[in-house]
Amino acid sequence: MSVKVDQIVRSERKTIEIQVSIEGHIIVRAPLNETMKEIDQYIESKKFWLLRTQQITKARYLNDLHKKYEDGERFLYLGKERPLKIINNSVNEVPLFYRDGSFCLSSSYLKFANKIFIDWYKDKAKEYVSDVAERYSKLYDIPFDKVSITNAFSQWASCSGNGCLNFSWRVILVPKEVISYLVVHELAHILLRDHSQDYWIKVEQMMPDYLKYENWLKNNDHICSMFKNEIGSYVAKSKGSPNTSSDEKSEQFEFEI
Ligand SMILES: [Zn+2]
């Protein structure tokens, strides 16, 4: 089976990078002077990883596209997939609540299920992340301005220059330990605004097993774009190149993860 490349983007970069987009498209980023032969060889060397990743990504994408909001369907919350129960109650009652490991959605609100779910996740993200940030802030004496919950789908979190910690609401989908790591990562950026060796030493002091969570995020970055159904410009990074390239760096936030 051969790899079908959907797009080759050339720029003033030094290395080749292959990305599988959220829809399962393969995008190759290459230096201006790289020959097609060299690019083909590189693709061939990554062939099995690429085909496997493409298959998984497509399946996830289609699954996310077709959220049906029906009984038994599963939704992520704090790292686990929890079943949905559709319940019959009056329109005056709470549209969505979480109880005993299940989501309960009122049948009267089915038409708005997507928005209701996202609003619920945002509320929980604000509450949960704020608590964790307060805890680590006190523990390590690193004051911050506030926690903001964003709609970001291409980065988990960032730290603005004014000490504001920003988190995508989708962080509420990942395990608690991983959320703690994201908080530690951003708090450490208040002290050191780069990814220098000193920065990682600080992170390690605050969370000695942080690499475990860093890897978890790299292997699960599709979660960062869940509930984003329109075809967008987001691209999932290949495992070999976790960091954002300088030519594609987000302009909105300087210190992203
Ligand atoms: Zn960072």
C-alpha cells in the first residue's frame, strides 16, 4: 500500500516534517531545495507509521463528526469515556447533568445537545482548572492573574505576558494528572517564558514525572480538537515533531503547549 500525499508545503525550514491532518490528510512540509526523491524516501521511511496514523485519525474524525447524542453513546470526561443516558423530564429541569459515572441529557433538549455539552464542559473546566491552579500556585509560590477558558483547538494551554493562564475547555476531557501537568507547565512559564533547560528543570522540580504526561498529550492530541466538526486548518503533529515550528507559531499566544 502506498502513501497518498495530499499537500506539499515548501518553506524556509531545515527539515522535512509530515503531518496527518485531523481529517486524515497527509501534509508534507519540506525545505525549499529538497528534491522530490529525498521527500519520497523520507515518506517511505515513515510509511507504516503514516498509514496507521491516517487510519486511526480518519476513524476518530468520522466518529466525532457523527456524535448522535443517543442512549449509551460515550463522552469523555476527566480521561474516561462515560455513557450518556437520555432521560424524559420537563423542559424546566436541568438539560444536562453528571451522576454516578453517567451523563444524563433531558430528551427535551436533544436538539441543542452539542451546545449544551460544550457549555457544560466549559463550566467544569473553569471550576476544575481554577482549583488546580490555585493549589499549585500556593504550593510553589507562583502567583498568577487568572484562569481563562478558551475555545482553542490547536493548543491545550498558554500563558499570556500578564500572568493570565489560558486553557482550552477540552482539557476537562483528559485525565486529572494530565490537567495538573498542563497547569504546572503554564505556571512555570510565569517564571521562565521559554522552553530552556532551566525551564524544564523548574517543571521537573514541581512535577518529577512530568514526562509521562507530556508523552500522553503527544499521543492523544486528537482530543484537543474534539467537537470541532468543520473542516479547518488544524493539523495534528506527527510523533516525531511535537513542537510547533517557528514558521507556524501561534501569534496569539507566545508560550503554548
Ligand atoms: Zn510551554
